[in-house]
Amino acid sequence: MNKKFPLIVLTLIAVVSFFVMLSVSIQESAIMDEQAHIPAGYSYLRYLDYRLNPEHPPLVKVLAAVPLMFMGLNFPTKDSDWVTYNHNKNLWTNGINEQWAAGNLFLYWSANNADGIIFWARLGPILLTILLTLLIYLWARELLGEWWGLLPAFLFAFSPSVLAHGHYVTTDIGAGFGIVLGTYFFIKYLLKPTGKNLIFAGLTLGIAQLAKFSAVLLIPYFFVLFLIWYFRDKKDFWRRFLAFIAIFVIAYALVFLVYAVLTLNYPVAKQVSDTKLILTSFKHRLFADIDIWMAGNKFLRPLAHYLLGVLMVSQRSVNGNTAYFLGQVSASGWWYYFPVVFLLKEPVPSLILIFIALGFCLCNFFRSLRNSPPLKAISYKLKAMGDYLGTHFAEFSMLLFVVFYWLYSMQGKLNIGIRHILPTMPFIYILVAAGLKNWVNSGFWKKPYKIAVVSVFVFWYFLEMAGAYPYYLSYFNQLGGGTANGYINVTDSNYDWGQDLKRLADFVKQKNISKIAVDYFGGGDVNYYLGDKVGHCYSDEDLAHQYPQGWQSKCGNPTEKGIEWLAVSVNTLESALAKTAPGFVRNPDDEYRWLQQIKNPLKPDFKAGTSIFIYHL
């Protein structure tokens, strides 16, 4: 067979994945986080000012902003830009990390084409997703061969979760890319400690830190890998350790340079003031005080801004986030959240392949224990482990990271999406391919039959992807009720992130609706897309804004204002209707009790996409 054929198949996988993501991107409105990330990245590049969204590192945001530099966009930095918006207060100069207000004004009310901005900004993450797919193949090919290397690339490229989050301007795909890239070159250095590999290991670790702050976990992870590799042969500890330190020096030199450029025009006095206010409630005052001091130092302030983001993320992870999960609303999280969400959102054929590979590996492991010499069991096992690490160190490292990252995520309180464990999915898919290859080549059962079994599940996996189009964010497998009913289990970025606002506008136009009350969760703007068709419930605060947002539960029945239609995001509904966890307090005004008296809120008359429920009152 032609040796180029695997590369042709890989190219086909990448091209199909690219155009599927591009097609879905065109149909969707901005999701919640994009309202902050897109304008933040644009301000970094255009003004070299990092005052917006310090909670996330710059890599994905900057990549997304590159095409926006050529669009002649207006950005709200002047006082005149904020006239009649937010009490006439210029939140660019006087606010503290006013990413949401600046984002709304930039995208929707600065005479820019919001859909054009969103489309071009998403091109960067899509290309990053394709690069990660190619990286997965490159590493898997080295470990498993050309043909088996295609399997993890295929599973990743056509994963509904990847197709969903791969086209959004968020840090999740960036985290996956940075962690896989950094781990690949770090292991490459351990296996072959040359100067070139050391430099690449340092640079790629720096790229990972610039992609998402969860990549900080690579520091203890790499240290453990270093110790394990050293204790295999116990040679030249200090030389190796100094080289190990050099990798981190190179990584953070890159972080320093990037932050130095992007904070060049961020006034020192404002950076200090912003840092103080953002860290006001930070519990560990020593770290907060060090960061504040560094922010006032002209040389150290780039690293201070990086550290500020790390501290913000750690604080948010501890404090949690209000979320709906399995019939309950809580802000303290659930330890079993990520395993359950993975089981409900990962396609069933993929789960079956995972369990086949896992079952085969466990059987081999216990068989080796049973067959080990009884008198020299410990020494035998240690020698066997050393031999295994010498030939399968990459696979062992991947498994260790998956376990470490999942355990860390499970003990945190920030339960807002499968996207948070997305960085482990490339490793999971490579390990599954390795297990399946060993199973296929084992003596049990005939090899062609086993290849046929794997092929059937791979084809089923592709059909799952095709059948879910274009609602990948809302995809749930059959165990989770399917895409139509997945919201029963969990919402937020697993099901509803605001992606369907453009579809709501299309629905209103098709039905020729004159007024509709909208309670929307997401990064779009109901007034921008629906205009004078939005039925408002004005509060005193709304009246001070030029662009008041729409309806809420506390506004009551919109028919009292002559409005016969109501649209509510399902994330808002589930948060309003589900029982509350012990200690969680919800305002009765936010529970849509009046709607429950006249309708079953979870059985709407219509839907916009999957996530916006519509009622004809």
C-alpha cells in the first residue's frame, strides 16, 4: 500500500474537521466567555495594554485578534465612546477589569460588524485545534505506527466536545495544545537530553503557560517525571537537575517577554491599583502582597501580571461557581462531576473502545502479578517496572497526567463544563489506541475479527458526530438523554453557553413576532440581534443605560405588558427550577414561579436551536 496513504487520510480528517467547525461557527452567536476574550485580545495587540481579562493568559486571545487588526474596528477607549452607557463613566480608564462592559460595547455598539468580528476571531482557535490534531498524530505515529496513529487523531478531530469548543475563543483548546506540546518535548528531552531538546522543552513549556493557567500543573508533573526517570539509572543527578531548572528558566523567560510586550502601555499606577482591588479578598495575603509589590516594579511587573492571573484562577477554583447538575443547583461543586459528565457526553462507541482497551490492560497487569516469581516478587516487579518505563515512558507519562489532572479537577469546586478536562482527551485517545493495538495483536480471538470490531465502533463514532451537527455544544450520548434532552443532566458550557441567540432572531423573523421577552444567558446582545422586537422590563439601573437588557423572572408575566412571547435560556431555567444544595440560597423572585403556574417550563412550545426555550403565553 502507498506509504503516503496514512497522510492522505490524516489530511482528509483535518480538512473535514476544519470545515465542520467553520460551518458551525457561522451559525452561532458569541458564547459567554467570548464577550470578554475577543475584545481583550484585540486590546492587547492594538494598544499593548493588558488591563482586560487578566484571569486568562494571552495566547488564544492574541491568535484570535490577529485578523481583527486588518478590519478597521472601533474600540471604546475614549470618554465619548461611553456616553449614555453605564452612567457616562469611562470603564476603560476608570473601571477595574471591566471586560464584560467593554466587550459588549466593542462588539455590538461601536459601529462594528459583530458577526464579522466573531467569525474572524474564531479562525485562530479552529486552526489551533487542527494543529493539535496533527500533533496527536505525530506523537501517536512515533509510538504506535502510521496506521494506529490515525485512530487518536480521528477520535479527537471528530469528538463532539472538541468540535464544540474547538471553534470558540476560549482557553480550553489552547490548554490542550500547550499541555500536549510541552509534555511531548519534555519527554523527548528526558529520552534524549541534548541542548536542542532542552531549548524546545523550555519554549514549549512557556507556550503552555501562555495558553491557560491550569498548565501550572505541569510544574509538579514534570518534576515527578524527572524523578522517576532519574531513579531508573541514578546517574548525574545535579547535572540533570540543573538542566531541569534551565527548562523552567527558558519557559518563564518566554512568559516574561510576551507579558512585557503586552503590558508595555498599561500604566504602572493603574496596574498596581487594579491588582490591589482584584486581590482585595484573596485569602493568602502573602502572595497577594508580593504580587502587588511586583506590579509596582517596572522590571518585574510583566511577571506580576502573570502571577495575578494565576492567583485569580486559584481563588475562583476554591470559591466555586453556581452550576446546575443532576437536578441540583450548587456553588460548592460535586466531586463526581467530571467523571459523570464525561460518561454522559463522550460518544458511546468511544466509551466502549475505552473500556475494551482498559479491560485488556488490566487483565494483562493482574496476569503479570500472578505469574511473577514468589520468592523474588518485589525485585522482579521493580525490574519489570524499570523495563516497562524504558520502553513505554511516554504512555506511562500520559496515564500519570490523566490521573493527576482528573484528581485535581475533581477536588475543585469549579464545575462548569467538560471543557475543563479537555486537555486530557488527547492522552486518553492515544492510550486507548495503544491498548486496542495490543488487544488486536494478542492471541485471543482472530485478528481480522478484532479489527472489524474496532472499525465498527469507529464508524459508529463518525455517525454520532455527523448526526449531532450542528449542535455540538449540546451533544449528549444516549446515556445522557441525547442532544435534545441533555439539559436534564447539566447545563452551562455543557449544553447552553449562549450559542443560539442568532437562531432566536431567525425564529422571531420567521414567526413575524412583534414583541418577545427574552431572558438570555450568553455573550450575545438581545438588542443587537432583535432590535425593537425585544420586550423590556426596565429597572432603575436599566434606565441609566442606552442598551437595557431583556426580561427576568422577577419581571413577572410579560402578558401584563401586552407581550405574548417569552424566550428563556435553559441554563437560567434549570438554575431557577432545580432544588438547591444544602447551604445554597436562591431568591424566590428568580424561580419563575409565575411561569410554572401556567406552563411546564421544561416543555417549551418551541426551541431556538437547543438551548433557548420559547413559550407562547
